[in-house]
Amino acid sequence: MYFWGVKNHAFMILFYNQDVTYKVCNRRAIKHWLNDVIISEKHHPGDINIIFCSSDFLRNMNVRFLQHDYCTDVITFPYDDERQRVSGDVFIDIYTVNDNALYYAVPFENELLRVMVHGVLHLLDYNDGSVEESVIMRSKEDHYLSLFTEVYSERKL
């Protein structure tokens, strides 16, 4: 098998649970969508783990690894990939995602997709630390969410 010129290694997006039980619906469509996001940003997909966890778990990671003592919906850890692939771990707090969905009056699934693509955008070196960066990040999120709605949500993959 060849993928992006590398023999015998298909790069993957995998879903895991840390201290919660959550099952993603439409996994195949989401995987195709996130791979296409990476490709459309002119990068090569690598191995990405999306790990669903609790607020306490993610807050502890935020304190331990980033020295931020607050809750967040997503933390991304890129891998140092010598092959120049977009690879890393995306930790998602499903409880904060749910709270944000209620706050913004959007379906949970939509907010979860936003957070997933947000994490992948971080792997692509987009940041949201300043107002200017946040505007770019939100614009990218909106663009790719509309792509998911138009292309992937109706498709049975």
C-alpha cells in the first residue's frame, strides 16, 4: 500500500476515550473530512489521535503541561514528525463542549466538529492567542464546518 509516497503505512485518525465513555457518530466521514482539511491546507496527513476526556482530566493536563489553571475544551500536542506529516494528539473535554453548545445554542455535534477542526488547525500551526489570530482561526473553522455540512454529513462513507 502506498500513501503519500510512504510504503506500508496508512496514516490514520483514531478516536479514544480517556476517563469518559463517548462514541463518535459518522466516524468515517469525520476522518475523511479532517484529512481533506489537512490536504487543502497543503500539508500531508499523519497519525492523529482524538481523545475524549472529562473536564478534570483536561484541566489537569492544562496545568501540568501548559501552566494554565483553567478549563478548556481542547488541547493539542503535535508530534515531532520527521516525515513532515501533520500528526499529534487532540484532547477534547466533552463536558465543556456540551456546555459551549448550550451557551451558543448549537447542537452538540456541531460544536464537537468545531472543536475537532480547531484542534487540527492547531496541528497545522494556526494559533488563537491574539484577536487577529482568533479571527483567522474562527474563519477557518466556519469554512471547514460548512464543507463538512455540504460534502460529508450526507455522504455514507
